[in-house]
Amino acid sequence: MAIVERVFLLLMVLLFGTSVSATVFTLQNLCSYTIWPGTLTGNGEPLAGGGFSLQPGTSTSFSAPSGWSGRFWARTGCNFDASGNGPCTTGDCGGSLKCTGGGAPPVSLAEFTLNGSDGKDFYDVSLVDGYNVGVGIKPSGGTGNCQYAGCVADLIGSCPAELQVVSAGAVVACKSACAAFNSPEYCCTGEHSSPATCTPTHYSETFKNACPSAYSYAYDDASSTCTCTGSDYVITFCPIG
């Protein structure tokens, strides 16, 4: 092999041999009812068109490029017409099947930043915007801590009366205290806008006790942010404990 060819091959290895492949997300519905997952991308085109229908007991997979960041959530009680327009009881995103913005609270979130600091993926399940459906994140094939994150418990039955969202006579979601009361101590705003001044409340502790690995309020980082490197992820709605 000529020297020029050797140099060319070496350059190709250096340029592409350590490149990070796409991350595969698999969304799985273990709920007893249809959900309509929504996707929101912080940088680039939305994944899976922004939203789709997912029947009970089914799953779907798609990939995200290196550096992608965004979130997934489940919408419930949706009624879309042939054009993909219509309301959802929880998690609605502007009355459209294909989301271009986030889900309306209260909604449980699965959040990701891929290939971030030191090449790690950062992920969490957040109840900061409230709760509508249980959700779990399970890494697959990665290295590092790669722990399971999620909220397996059903918080609908234990939701305090003052946080309940009721539709057609049934509790369908549980608000965050911030959404319910809109005060600085619950929203971590104003004089409560730092980790030192925004501490857990009775309501966030109720969420935390039920779902220890999920974000319960804005500064709940220590026990709620997970990392993994080079992993694919299974996101399960209504996970089994």
C-alpha cells in the first residue's frame, strides 16, 4: 500500500472512527389505554414528527443524532380529526397530533441531553410540571452509571385534592404545587430562585416519596439527574414496578 493511501486511511479513522452513532429511542406503552406521545426538540427537527399514536402493548423506535436534546411525554384522552387536529385531556400541545411546542401541564416528562459534557448523556424523569402518566427510562448497551430513572407509582390515586385535575368526574392528572398556587416558594422564583432558598415542600416531598428517582421540584438535581455513555434508551409509559 502506498504511503499516500496509508495517510488517507489514517485520516479517515481519526475523523470517523471515534464518531458517535445515533441514539435509538424505543417508546413503549404498557398503559391499558391508547396514548399519544409528544416529542419536543431543543435543537433541530422534532423526532418522529413531533407526535404519534401508540396503542396499548405496542412500541415504536426511532433515532436521534449526537448532541440532541429534548423531551418526551404521553398525552391522554385525545380526539384528533383526519387532519390531526383536536384536543387532549392531558399533555395537549396546541391541539395538534404533531407537536411544535411542549405539553400543557400537568404532565410527566422524560428529558434528555445526548453526548453532553465529557461525552455523557444526561437524562431524567421530571414531575416539576406535574404528573399525568407513569414513565420510566431504561438505558441499554451503555457504559457508566446508566441507572433506571422514573416514576413507577401511580400518583393519581394519592394526589392531594387541591392538586387534582378532574375530567368527566375522574381525576386524570396531578398538578405541581407551582401550577396550583403560583407562589415563589413553590415555583422557585423571586426570593426563592436559588437552591439555597428553594427547598423541598410538603407537596414536592409527596412526589419524591412516591418516585425517589424523579425530579420533584426545580432544584432536585442531586438524586434525579442520571448519566450514561453510548446508550440506547427504552422509555416506558405506565411501567410495571
